Amino acid sequence: MQPAPAAAPAESPPITRMLAEKVSAIRFEELPPEVVFLARQCLLDWMGVTLGGFNEPLAGILRADALEQGGHPQATLIGSGERVTTAQAALVNGAASHALDFDDVHLGMSGHPSVPVIPGLLALAEQRRATGRDFVAAFVAGFEMECRVGALVMPGHYQAGFHATGTLGTFGAAAACAHLMQLDADQWRNALGIAGAQAAGLKSMFGTMCKPFHAGKAAANGLLAASLAARGFTSNADVLETAQGFGATQTGTLSPERALRGLGEDYAIRGTLFKYHAACYGTHETIEGVLRLREENGLDAAKVDAVDLLVPPGHLAMCNIPEPATALEGKFSLRFTAALALAGRGSSEAAFTDEAVHDPALVALRDRVTVRPRSEEQGVAIGGGTDVTVRLRDGGELRKRVNLEIPASDLGQQWRRLVEKYRSLAEPAIGPARASALLSAIEGLEGADSMAAVAELATAGPARSAP
């Protein structure tokens, strides 16, 4: 008896077209109030971390390169107020906004969703003097596209070594700009194809200047993709599902069903998580666990014999640099961030310096920290938190489990925390008066007549209200 012939592979649904149709149809008037509020929160947080990152060396290098090249003064460099081309602004502002690794995250679907989307969109909105309402709708559209493409290719995409902020962010930036430009259906799909041809980013660059560079390139490349599509530039318009396209080449876990689930019925922005420690989000559960044990038990670092961290397996390839040599590497070190928290040194940007990672006291604490991956065999589901165990010199043991994968339910409280974070970053950069004026403009974003006026406030200079 002859074996039955192998079944032909199921034909992939037209994912690119379906996503473009739904995302392009997003309208401000139809957005739920909490989605609009979250968009404002994302912009506020982005402004804070961008102002905080403006003076980082990598941002200075990119800024100097842009100013040397020159070009039409179309958009503002956040922090300095210098005007450059939209592409240059997207690149420099995008890299600056990710320089501190203090920006928002979206676990499992996109990485850092705002830093590749906002810079190109803001530059374009400033050039076109788009309204706040137009900006919000386009941002939500870009956010949605970024996360939907992430749902298509995760987790294999990230596990293979791609930096999702750079790769998926290129699609998000292209979608946000396409939405603001009101491209037609064919132009939308071409824009996504052009984005796919440029999408790049490697996790091997974590701890170097190239990680934030990924965010800036995604912003600039997404803006370029939409701009070229508007002029008639073509691409493979089925980039996500076509043979040898983005999905086929970038992951071994392609899931059209996951990418399309709930499309048009829910908004990915509801899954946004914000950072309150200036390091990779994968270290935050460790930091929080140690800090809570210190607070609850009056824990003294001198009494600690060892610290054991049981973490989700993915953390080992994301934030487990065992002996960081630079401040940037310290942000991606579970052992170092545990030592910082244990020593009570804080977790603000000021805590991460080249001197700190070589401080003998912190190195001694770091070397008492052991990191192990959680496994199913240990009877605990993979993911869902970090277990921190502190063994004391007197034989005692303290334990704390922390799960920071759940978005906040109290958006008002989250806004207040973000305002505090924003002020801590913005006021040293542009002064209290200017920072307050920018905060007021973002609070009233939906009523802004021109995003150019909002961008202008994000610079050092006399404070004035945005119209």
C-alpha cells in the first residue's frame, strides 16, 4: 500500500493586507478614553527618557553627525532645540530615547514599543503641523502594527537573536507615519514591504551604543518607508507572509492566528509596562525583590552570605552579563543590579556609571549573586516572575517572588508615578518651568492645534504654553 501523499502546507492568510486594513482604519473619535490616556502616558514617558538621554555620548555622536551633514530645518532635536531634517530628528531622538534603557516595554509582542514609533512620527507631525488628535491616532496605529507583527513572529524571532525594538519597531514606525500621511491601501502595503526590507537589530549589541541606535534606525527607516511609498516606491506588498519574506526568514514560530487574534476589537497599547528603574526590564523583578526584602526586613548587605535568583530562561540571553565592564553593560546584568539594590545605591540613571561597575564593594556583592533559569521540571511555569532568595550569614533565609508582567490597573496612579519620573529626567535638562509647560501640553494633547508647538517645548528656552 502506497503511503498517502503529504498534505500541502496550509496557505498563509493575507496578513499584511489584513493588518494594514484594520490599522489604517483607526480613528481618534473611536478610541476608548483609556487608550487615549495610555497614549499620553507613553508620550510623557518618552519625552522624559529622551530628555534624560540627550547628553549621553551616543546621542552626542549622532547629533554631531547630523549637524555636520546639515539639511532642511524640518524637525526639532529634543533637548537642544536645533532643527534638522525629519530623518535626522527621527534617528537622533530615537537613539536618545533608548539611551538610558528607561523607556516603556511590551512583553512578548514588541520589546520597547514607543521609542521606534514616536520619534519618526513626531518629526513628521511637526513638519506637517499635525494636530494632537491626529498624532494620538497615528501613534496607536503604529503601536498596534508593531505588536501585531511581534505576535506573528514571537517568541522564535527574539530567541534567534533579533532585537525586536529595531526589527518590529520599523514596521510600527512605518505604520504610524503611513497613518498620519493618510496613505491609500496599496501605499500602506508598500510601506510595510519597504519597512521589512530595512528591519534590523541584533541582541548581540546589548550593552553597547548599537542597542539604542536600533531604535533610532527603526524610527528613521519607518519614516522613510512611508515617505517613499507615498511617492510610488514599490515593494513586495505581502512582506509578512510571502515566501522568503519577513515571517519566513525571521522566526521558527510563525503564528498568523496569534497575529490576527482580536484584530480590530482590542488595542495592544493596553499591555504597556513602564519602567521605574533605569535598566533592562528583565532586571526589574530582581531589583524589586531585593528592595522589598530590604524594606520588610531591615536587610543589611553586610549580613548577606549569598543571593540566588531564579529567573525566566529568556533572561539569560537578555540581561545576564555576569561581570559588566561599563555602565551600559551594568544595565544588562542581573548580578550587578541585584548588588546595587542590596547596597541601597538606588536604580536611577545616576546609579549606573563606569565607576560603579568597578566599585570593589559592589563587585564583592555582585559576586555573591547566582543566577539560574526556571524550568518546568522545578514545578513552576516558565515566565511569570522572578524568585529572589537571600541567605544570611547567621543561617537565616529570606524569599520574595515578584511578577512585573501585569499592566497597571489604576491608570491614574500610573500617571502620577510617570509624572514624578518625567520631572526627575526633564527638569535637569530643560528646567522646571519648561518641564511644567511641556507636561501641561501633554496633559492637553488632544486639544493641541500643532505638534510643532509641543515639540518646541521639549527644549531649553523660555517656557510658553503650547496652543
